[in-house]
Amino acid sequence: MNDLFKTTLRINRATPDGLRAWAYLKNRDKSKYRSYSEAIIAAVNGFFDREQQLCNDPYLETREKEDAFLRRVLDTIKVGMQNSGAGSLGALVALLQNTQSATSPDAAPMTDEEFDTAMDFINSL
């Protein structure tokens, strides 16, 4: 029994999608994909695996985008904290306190325990 399936692949390089597909195949990492067949098999499997995941969980893509956005926000905050040193920590806490009082004027000021919890969170970044 022969386990090989053979077909012809036509790529129209006159279309933007065809040209892009050809560029991917032509410039593939040859140490990872030794042949066009290996690259195409990985692409087909990746595409249909992803499609099946989205079919089973329609909110997957949205959560992934939200997670990526939150990671970028946290990374930006970390870099900002590292670049500005510890002196800006007080300014950040003051900003958080101002934001809290601006959004809820009836709220009581932060207790020492709440302040310590906020500082622990900020230091964990």
C-alpha cells in the first residue's frame, strides 16, 4: 500500500494572495521546512486546527487579543517603572488615589491595609 498522496499545486503569482503565498514558500526556513510539501502540510494543519479551535470556542480569538493587549500594557508599565526609578512610585500611588477620589467622591480614603496591598501589587510588576 502506498501512503503517498500526490497532487499539483497552482499558485497564481499575478494575484496578491498568490504572490504572498509564493514568497512564503520561496523564503521558508529550509532548516525547518526542507521541502514545499513540509511547509504546506504545516500550513494546512495549522489552519484547520485553528479553525476547529475557534469552532469549539468562538470567544478564543477575542480572549487572545485581550490577553495580548493586557500583556503589552503590563510590559509598558514595567518598563516605565524601571526607567523612572523608585521615585515615581509615590507619584503613581498619588495618581491612583486621585483617580479613586475622582471616580467615586463618596468613597473613604485608602486605609493603611489597602495602601499596603496596592503597594504590594505595584511592587510585583
